[in-house]
Amino acid sequence: MSSSSDSDTASLDASDSAHKEYNMNMLKSSHNELRSLFEDDDLFDITLEVGGQSIQAHKVVLASHSPYFKVMFCGSFMDAKKRSIELKGWYKIIII
């Protein structure tokens, strides 16, 4: 014979499992939406000119991964307002 606390525990475990599954589904959905926005050509806000090639990018992504770009885009440099920047002496492989 099971006690009331056993059924309460089972109920909590099922609820916890459902909550975790819901959170994972929301996380996957958010990840997919973010990936879709990341790949949307209309949302690129900077073009990097590197070695004669153009690379479309997102300033926020560059700034979050590189102190160099964070200073460039968040500081009072002229480059912060530009839509295209030539990176002299850089190679495309360094950027991607």
C-alpha cells in the first residue's frame, strides 16, 4: 500500500519532468529563431572588407566575441557609425 507522500512525490516528479521538457522545447525554439535571425541578410549591419572580399556581419556578434570590435563599435571611433569597414592587413580566414 502506497502512502500519500509517495503519490505526492510521483506527482511532483511528473510535474518536474514536464517542466524540464517545456523548458527544453522553449530553449530549442529560441535557438532556432535566433539562428534564423542571425542568418537573415536583411539584419546584417556591417560589411567587413577583407583582402578584396566583402563579409556581411552583425556588429553585436563581432563585439561580443572580440574586444577589438567592441571598442570599435561601442567607442567614439568614426567606425562605430559606418556600414562598411576595410580591415587592412587582415585575412578572411581570421574573420570567419
